[in-house]
Amino acid sequence: MKKRHQQKFIIVSMILLVGLNLPIALLFDSAQNLLGFPVIYIYIFSLWLFSILTSFLIVKRYNE
């Protein structure tokens, strides 16, 4: 894998690091529910799904 593709993974990792940081995650910690689930669960699993899909697209598109 080329260096520019590795840099894309580093960017995704940094987004996850910031997004899953406790002060940012606690912004979504409320008593409200969305579709019967707490908002913080939806936030965390949405961020996780975003990282999986982004990593998959990077590997699929740039696999050499």
C-alpha cells in the first residue's frame, strides 16, 4: 500500500480519536431516546460504522 493510502487511514484514525474522546462523546449523553435507543449509543455506533465503511472503501478503491 502506498504512503498516500496510509495517510488516509491515519486521517480516519484521527477522526475516530477525536470523535470517541470522552468530552465529545458526553455531548450526546442525554436522557432522550431516538428510535428507542439512547442518543449516545447511536452516536458511537454511527461513528464506528462510518470508520468501517470508510476503511472498506479505501481498501477496495486503492488496493494495488
